[in-house]
Amino acid sequence: MRVKILGTAAGGGFPQWNCVCANCRAVREGSFSGKARTQAQVAISADGGAWFLLGASPDLRAQIEATPEVHPTATSSVSVARHSPIAGAVLANADVDHVLGLLMLRELQPLSVHSTASVRRILQQDNSMFAMLDRAEGQLRWNDFMPGKTFPLLDPQGQDSGLRCRSISLGVHYPAYVRSARRSDLVPGEASSGLVFESESGRRIAYFPAVPQIDQALLQELDSTDLILFDGTFWSDDELIRAQGGGITASSMGHVPVSSDAGSLRRLAPVKRPRKIFIHVNNTNPMLNEAGAERRQVLEAGWEVAEDGCQFDL
Ligand SMILES: [Zn+2]
């Protein structure tokens, strides 16, 4: 299984267009110890041929161009000038920064999209723009998955890619744009998922970009994997409040912070088996600074911070 990291920032990217926090200011001035980042985007493949996107970020067009593995190739047997190694996407939630990129893939390219039924209904039935993905017969194949169940990743023709996925229900909060009438009609446990992918050889990767709380069952799940890409959104619970002079806590946004007794560094310390990597890092997070004490603390705890463009072979 091949894993490409196309983007590593939380929603808004780094720097964020309207942000003047210390990190965003320094990276614009060129004085920051670290790089700019695009919004979180991962692609996985069983064989390096067909690729599945984990979510679809608003930066997807540029991320595809920066990644030769997902460029279209000309095939002599096909006369039309359209092709993509991207077979489809697996959606963990319906957040704008996780689904907007689907609209960048609208040029009548056949795609297979896996999500919970609730996430599908929000996009397909309530947001008419997504009809652009479903204009022609065979363009979009929606595949609903159930929390806790294992399912195969299928290509747009319904062929099994050889990759398996199991979703773990994590959050019950739907995005703010979902109307209250619709909200009462959705299954709470289908709002936000952690995704565990398994190759035919039994290698496992966990993609958990939004984790509201950590319990014993989650720790056991993570310790059964080879690589985890974990929620690194905020360093501390009150980070946004301090950066903006107001706002809400990390936990009320559905993100367990990295630091503190209840944070991921401390709580995931007993998880020894997988390589542990933070992704979905908000522009305000001090661990972005490669020269800072927070980054040192992360590395000393055995964690890494994902970089745009990095790759893992499992
Ligand atoms: Zn900022």
C-alpha cells in the first residue's frame, strides 16, 4: 500500500488568507522555521495504479499537479484525451475543507465516492452544486458505508481495488451549514469517522484527522495499525481564543489538543506499534515552528509532523 500526503494543514491552510497570527505573519515574511502548507489531503493506492483520495480538499487541483502519481496519462487504446488514476474518494465527514475538492473533479470523470449515508444525503440532496458530479450515466458511483463495518474500496466500475476500509464513528456534530430540519433527520453516529485502511497483505493505516475524544477502544484500534495520521489541529484547548481574543475551544470544535493531560501526546503514549504522525495542523499551532520547544516535545515523544509531499510505503 502506498500513501501520499498531498496536504497537511487544517481548514484555511498555512498561512490562512485572513490570519495575522505569529505563525502566519512569520511565514509570509520569510522568517519562519518551517514551510507553508496546503489543506489536509491524503491519497492511497494498493498498487500505485488506482488512487483513492481521503477527503477532497479545496486545494486539490494544485495538489494533484504537484503529485506525478495522480497525473493523467495518455493511453494508445483510448482516443479521448481524458484520464485519471484517481478512482474515487473516501469521506470522513461533510466539512467544507474535506469535501469542496470534489467539485474540482467535475469534468465528467467517472468517480467512486464512499461515505456514510448521512454525509451523502447532505451533499447529494441539500447542496445542488454536487449534481455537477452526476450529470452523465456512470459518472458518479456513491457507496454508503456503515460505522464499524468493513467495506472494499470500489472503482467507478464497481471493481474491487484490493483495499479494505473500516470506519469508526467519532463525532456526532454535523457542519454548521447543515440546516436544523435536516440535522434532526440524520444519524448522529454518521457525522464524523476515523478510517482504517488495510492492504491485501494485512498492513494497516489509520486516518483520524478530527478526534473529539480518546477512549480505550480507540487506543486499541490504533495499536493494531502500522501507521497513524492523527488529528494535530490544535496544540492547546484555548489556542484559538488566545490567538483571536475570542472564539471557541478546540474540544468544542471536535478536536482533542496535542498537549495537556487529556491531549494526544500523553493519551497515545501507550500506543507503541504504529509510526505516529500528526496531520491537519492549524496555522496557529506552535508545533509548526521547527525551531520551537513544542516541536521538540513532539519529536521527543516519538511523533512526527507530516509534510506536504511526503510518502509512505507499507
Ligand atoms: Zn494564522
